[in-house]
Amino acid sequence: IMTTAYTLESRIIHWHHDRNLIHGSTDHQQFEKLLEEVEELRLNIMKSQPIIDDIGDIIVVLCNLAHRNNLSLHDCMAHAYEDIRHRKGKMVDGLFVKERVDESATA
């Protein structure tokens, strides 16, 4: 049976509460944990190792950070999508570089 992203996020938040990782931690401590997980991802990419666990661990920490700030991953992704959906740019050395917008023209 397929579990929805919402159900998984709820289970992850419950897991954090059960281990006192919401009230017993801070944004800063969770950010440090996020950096640890991102470094593990970097190392496994460099070694051409599987990265599924690393990405999952990063998402688990992001669930914690979102929840402690009264957000959900869906809220954050929806916000990011609204920011990027009309974004234009070009690929430079394998990275997308967004087109610079003259903010003074809209002021």
C-alpha cells in the first residue's frame, strides 16, 4: 500500500515528538544536524555510493525544522514553487543560473 507524503511527514513528526526532538532541541541544533546529513550526501556522491538514505535523512531533519516553525514540507515546497515557477535563466557548467531581474523597474 502506498503511503502519501502527508502521512509520512506526520509519522516523522510523531517520531520527533516521541524522542523529544521538537521541544528538547533548537532550530540551531537541528540546522547543525542538517549540515551533518548534507555532508554525508556530499561524501556519498563523491564516492558514487547510493544516496537514497542521505536524502531521506535530510528530509527527516527538514520535517523537524519546518514543524518547529509551524510549517509543513508542503508549505515550504509550495512557497518555493511560487518563487521559481516563472523563473528564467540558463545553464552554466551544469547549474541553472537565474536571470537577473531589474527590481528598480517595478518600484
